[in-house]
Amino acid sequence: MPEPIKIRATLVGDIVDVRLMAPHIMESGQRRDANNRIIPAHHIERLIITHNGKVMVDAELGGAVAKNPVMGFKFRGAKVGDKIAVSWVDTSGEKRSDEVSVSDGARN
């Protein structure tokens, strides 16, 4: 199973700051190994982020995204304890989903 997605969701005032790192090799399919053979593509194709089940981000990624991609965004309308879930599917059909609760940034 793939490594857990590292997610942080912090509420400061009325804005939630979501940051995540998705451990993945993100192989483009354009590099060659030591024997000059093409390394097959293996990267995250789709990334979905939800807030209490409502889709906030639905992104299609490609092989040009760096290894262990880091992403972030901010939004309004959440409260401490709300759930932020992140899931992805890669080119080999592998999947990963993880979830965190929004924390109070004033206490961190």
C-alpha cells in the first residue's frame, strides 16, 4: 500500500489553510534507466480533495508533476473538526485516501 498522504488543515480566523504532500514516485515515462530502457509512466492521474464530503478540488495530474507533490489551497466556510479528505488514483490503478480534521490555528 502507498505511504499515507500528509495533510494539514488549519483554521485561522475564517480561512482554512490546507497543505498536503502525496508520497509518490511520479515517473513521467520519458526517462531512461542505466540500460537505456524507457522507465514506464507511473504517476498520479487524479487527485480529489473534499470538505465534509463536498468536492473542493478535482484535479487531473500528469507526468510533469514532481516526485512527492506538495499542494495547498485556502477556503472559507469550515469550522474546527470538519473533515478534509484527500484521495488519488495513479496510472497503475493504485489508490490512496486519507483524512484529517480541521484544527484551530490559534492553538498551534
